[in-house]
Amino acid sequence: MRIVRLIALSAVLASISCAAHAQGKPAAKDALLYFIWPQNGAVIKGGFWCRFGLRNMGVTHAGDDYQNSGHHHLLIDVNEPLNVNEPIPQDKNHLHYGAGQTEARLELPPGKHTLQLVLGDAKHYPFSPPLVSEKITITVKESPATRGSVAGLEPGAGAHHH
């Protein structure tokens, strides 16, 4: 039991020293992170391309530690605040674009979703203060291919009345 505690303690100490080393990098003062597409309130059918915009900073690969640069992370339906002292998580709600991508094809289930961009540094830490986009809300509708026999029953579909 004592060995397990020592291993756990050493892991905690190692992560603390790493965090202290990696966190707190400021972003460029006039940097702006935003969505090129979709726009807030968009209604989208099926899969779509999400395009990321960044002004006054550069996009690089994860691991490339250049001044005033980082890589994109897309937060989907995330409500909890980011901890600038921890790397951005990597899971189905926190997507990493460490190869320097500025767009991504998304397939989201039908319904309302929130999207927010966060710029991460070379080690996936948010900048301090975090450089984030506006949080937008989109609605994904079923595409005609997945809807099947109910195609054409939506308001506005079919014949137009004058």
C-alpha cells in the first residue's frame, strides 16, 4: 500500500511541475477567435463543414511552440468553464485539431448544439486568459436521407402558396 501511495504522490508532483511549466502563456492582445461557418442560429441538415477563424495569431501544429500561435480545439455542448491550469481534455465534446486544421467535417445528432472554439498552446493548454470564440448555438435537422418516409412534411416544403 505504501508503494502505491508513493507512486500516486510522485505522479501528482510530476503533473504539478509540468503544469507550472506549461500554463499561463498570454495570447496576442488583439487576437480574435471566431467561427467563419456556421453562424450563430444556423439550421443545418445532416453533416457539415465547420470553419475556424483566427485573427492576429498563427495556427501551428500541437508541439510547435512558436510565439503568438496555437492550434484549434472545438468544444461541443460543453458548459463547464475551462481550467487554464490543465490541458484541454480530449473526448467527444473536446475535439483537438493538433495538425493545424482550420476546418472540420462534423456529424452531430439532430437537435440543438453549442459550439465554441478554444485556442490551445503547443501542449494543449488554454492561453491565460483563455482565447475563446463566442459560443454559438446551431440546430441540426435530420437530413432527407435519414428521415425516410417523412420527407416533404416540414413546413415550407413542397408547393408554395402565393
